[in-house]
Amino acid sequence: MSHPLLSVVVTTYNRVAILEKALRALLDQRTELAYEVLVVDDGSTDSTPQLIEALGVDHPRLRGVAQPNQGRAHARNTGIREARGELLCYVDSDVVVVPTFVQAHVDAHRAAREKRPDREVFVQGHSVNVDDFERLTEARVPPFDPSRAFFDTKNVSIRRRVLEEVGGFDTGFVEYGWEDLELGVRLKAKGVGIIRSNQALGFHYHPAFTVGDLPKLRRIEEERGRMAARFLAMHPTLDVRLMTQDTWFHAGLDAVLTWGGLLNERSLRPVFERLERSGHAAFAAQLAQIVLNQYNIRALRQALRNNP
């Protein structure tokens, strides 16, 4: 394969079932562009290595790099180091993209370069949450992207040189959350702009909520809270305080919505179970998010008290 213009970097850890769908979509793109798909396996213990090897037999544009489990920031930095393309496109391993995805990212960069050749930008693709990849044609694609995230690595592309200049991802984010948005703060400070593209579309897999997910979801929220404290320590600004919910408003809202903590995963478990049995898993998931958010805020405040 000729030297690729774009490298799609997929970092993964023990997601072999959904990873296969994601990789097949990336390898079956309608484009004449030279691109590669680089999978960074962050120490998976399932059959991820075998899947990459098997797919690589028929798809020479696919490459795999394995490393010990070190977390998402480390894995994404490995992608910067190992990729061969001028443009890097990060896609999560549970995102299945449309056939015009690669072309849309490159077209958006070219249009931005023609309009402002003196300005660096990144392209933020559009993501739609789904719980069933067999019914993608029924998924509702909003007319605009409600997310205001600045540099969300579910679906984003940028020139590799820009990432190298800002130092890549901060590897101090050893638990879940914030490492991509923290990098976004540094990119914004450098004057890098954002181009949003609804054409660079990916479907992000969110399995339907079950009561059995509650312990895992609570753990994720607690990790997000602890990593939010690191984010705040690096960038103690109003924007970051709002992003991480480190305000009296957020604390008060949490107290009101959870009745001072009386509404929690244990007290509401019977309600979640009834909703799940009656086929209202989507409503249960929304209610659970309100309740679980208290663990995020409490973990943040505990981390700030321990490391002021």
C-alpha cells in the first residue's frame, strides 16, 4: 500500500465482539484515498489479537500494535507514534462508521485548508448512540450534534504534527475519562479550531440498560470523578469547573435530584427492575444516570479534599 494520507487509529481493550463490526466498517470504505487502519491493542486478554491477524490476511491496510495494558491515554499516544498518515483519525472500538466516513473526514480537512490555509483545525465527526447494530437504518440521526465537547476521540481527526506539538495525551489519566477533553483544552489554547461534520458519521454502541450494569456504571462514574480532579488541577478554569461539575450549582442540583442521596442505586433498584421488566429500559437508563451522577460528584470532591 502507498504511503497513507490518513491513519484511522482504533484503541481497544477486550471488546472483540463489537471490534469486528467496527473494523469491517472501516475496511469497507467507499473512497480512492490511501488510508490505513491501525489497531492499538491495550493488553486485551480475549481473542482480539487473533481477530486482527485474521482480518489482516485479506485487508493489507489493517495493522495491529500490541502493548501491555496501560490505559487509553497511553494507547492513543502509541497511535501517534506508530501511525504512518499525515492525518490521524481516532475512532472508538465500539463505533461502527458509514461507508463514506474516511472520505468525509478528509474532505472536511481539505475544505478548511482551502478556506483558511494559515489555521490548524480538527474535524469532529458526528456520533449517534445505538443499542442494536442490526437496526442501524432505524436509528435517528439528529439534524445537529448536541454535544459541545471539544476534541472527543469517539470520532475525530487532526494532523499528527499538531498532536506532537502539544505533547499528545496526558498519561496521568490512568482511569476512565477526560484525557481527550484535557487535550482539547491545550489545542484550544494553541488556537486550533474545530470543524463539525455530520457526514463523518459513526454509530456508537450503548447496550440497553440492565440492573446488572449498575455496579459497573457506578465504578465508571467514580473513576470519572477522580480523573476530573486531575483535569481541574491541570486547568483550574471556569470552563473546566463547569465541565467537571465542580460548582455549588451542580452540588445543589445533585442534592435536589437525589433527595440528599436518599435516591441511590440501592434504594431505586426495585424501580429499575420494574422498568426493565416492563420494557422501559431507556427510561430506566435516564433515571439511573441522574442517580449515578452523585458518585461522580462525590468522588471528585473526595479527590479534591485528599489532594487540594
